[in-house]
Amino acid sequence: MKAPSFAYAKPRSLDEVFALAEKHGEDAKLLAGGQTLLATLNMRLSSPALLIDITGVPGLAGIAVQGNVVRIGALTTHRAIERSPEIASHLPLLAQAAPHIAHVAIRNAGTLGGSLAHGDPAAEWPACCVALDATIVVAAKSGERRVKAREFYRGLFETALGAGEVITAVEFPVPGAGYRNAFLELARRHGDYAIVGVAALAKAAGGTLSDARLAFVGAGPTPILARSAMAAIEGKKLGADAIAAAQAALAKDLAPTGDLNGSPATKLHLARVLCGRALTLLAS
Ligand SMILES: Cc1cc2nc3c(=O)[nH]c(=O)nc-3n(C[C@H](O)[C@H](O)[C@H](O)COP(=O)(O)OP(=O)(O)OC[C@H]3O[C@@H](n4cnc5c(N)ncnc54)[C@H](O)[C@@H]3O)c2cc1C
């Protein structure tokens, strides 16, 4: 199918974006990499009268290390994150997750901000942001605000973004020395959206994990921080008992829905398998 007809604007500043967004309200949609939006137009799932292409706005792309924080602009592509030496050394979890996002052609165009705004619970970046306790920077005509990734997701494809708001950047605190990372996911084919996945990191010392963060992909309506499982292993020497306790606790944390890929029980089982593998990697 082809997209319905729409008007197109390519503003050169955020102020112009805000003015267009205010004038056209719900009839307008922001366009970044287009890797989700254009597909939904082609499938006639959405029919905005105006696309506001934000790729001409300066200052929204790039990766900057600012002390203990890495700031990634919203228009930074998945591929740029995947290939960045700064990301590899400061936020290796993102470097591990990026190759799981679709295929290279899509990663060359798709952006961090677009993925976070779309809010697909099966997407990799939202879970990584939750695991890393990132802050999402949002701008509007009224000014700028910062929202913790852990508070950004409200429901299925539902975020804290208000009318006329634009994600401009994401700020990631750099985990200190001694943290280890693991990003694991199961998909039918490489490049497909995850059936279930986990973004994991923890401080590892002598086989004991502390400050463990386990954020699950595809295990509920939003990315889910598995607080019960995290509590089950906090400060414990990681052995079969601790892993089994974390896996059992996932029943309290996760709320997978059944679909063509499996029943809720199957997905919970897969999440437990990934949890065990991730914890083993973190502690080894
Ligand atoms: C075949 C295929 C497979 C894919 N597989 C995966 C996958 O495995 N994992 C995965 O995570 N993704 C996958 N994707 C989606 C891809 O990652 C997209 O790039 C991403 O979801 C959206 O980013 P975008 O820049 O393309 O956004 P767009 O498509 O341009 O926009 C998406 C939505 O976000 C809004 N938006 C965009 N930027 C902003 C902003 N800065 N502020 C506020 N709102 C904004 C738009 O208005 C729109 O509603 C796949 C896509 C395709 C076509």
C-alpha cells in the first residue's frame, strides 16, 4: 500500500518545529528516521496531514562525553551508536544492544529519539535506557524538562511526551568501574523485533553482584525493570540458588502477553532463561 497524501515541512530550528506543532496540533507528526512512521503511513495505520521533518534542526545529533554523563542527541542513528568508540568504552551495554535492532539499512536511518518516542515494548533502546537509569531531555515551546526513562513509559506505546514536545537528547550516567553488562534477546530471525530480551548490568566483585539492573524487553506493555529479581540477587554470591531465586521472582515482575510468538507462560519461561544467562555472564 502507499501512504495517504500529506504535507511536508523541514524546519531549520526547534522554534520553527514548536510553531508548526502548535499550529497543526494532532494533525501533525514529527518525522525523524522514518523507519517506523513511514511504515505506519504505508499501512494506513496513521494519516497525519503534515509531517514535520526534524532532521534539518541543528544540534540534535551527536555523542558527547561530559564528565560522568554521556549525552546522545535524539537524531543520533542506531548505527552511529553501534559504531561509536565513546559508546563502546563508556556505555558498552548500548554497543551490545545495537546490532539486535533490525538490519543495517534500518539502523543507518532510525534514531534514538524516534525509538524512544515510539515506545515499542519490544524495542531495545527503551530497556537499555531503563537499565542505565537514563534521563530523557524533552523540549517544547514552554521550555525544557527532564524525565527519567523509568518514568517515561506509561503503557503500551504510551509515553510521558505531551503535545508539541520533542525529545532532544538522552543523558546516560556512566556506570563506574567494576560494572559488567549483558544484552541478550531471543528473536525468530536476527533483525526481527525481540520476542523477549534483557538489558542487564551489575557491579561484579568476586562472584557477587550488587546494584544489579535487569530491564526486560517484550515482557509487558512497557520496558520492565525486574525489581523483585534484582532484590533476590543483591549482594549475594551468584550460584545456582541465587539465579533460581531471581528467575522465580520474575513472575512478580513481568506481565508478558500472548501473541503469535508464544503464550504468556512461554514468554515468562524464555525471560527466565535469559535472566539466568545474563546473570551468569555478569558474574563470570
Ligand atoms: C523492518 C523493520 C524492523 C525493525 N526492527 C526493529 C527492532 O528489532 N528493534 C527496534 O527497536 N526497532 C526496530 N525497528 C524500528 C526502528 O528502530 C526505528 O528506527 C525506530 O523505531 C524509530 O526511529 P525513527 O527515527 O525511524 O523514527 P520515526 O519513524 O521517524 O518516528 C517514530 C515516531 O516517533 C516520533 N518521533 C521521532 N523522533 C522524535 C523526537 N525526537 N521527539 C518526539 N517524537 C519523535 C514520530 O513522530 C513517530 O511517532 C524496525 C523497523 C523496521 C522498518
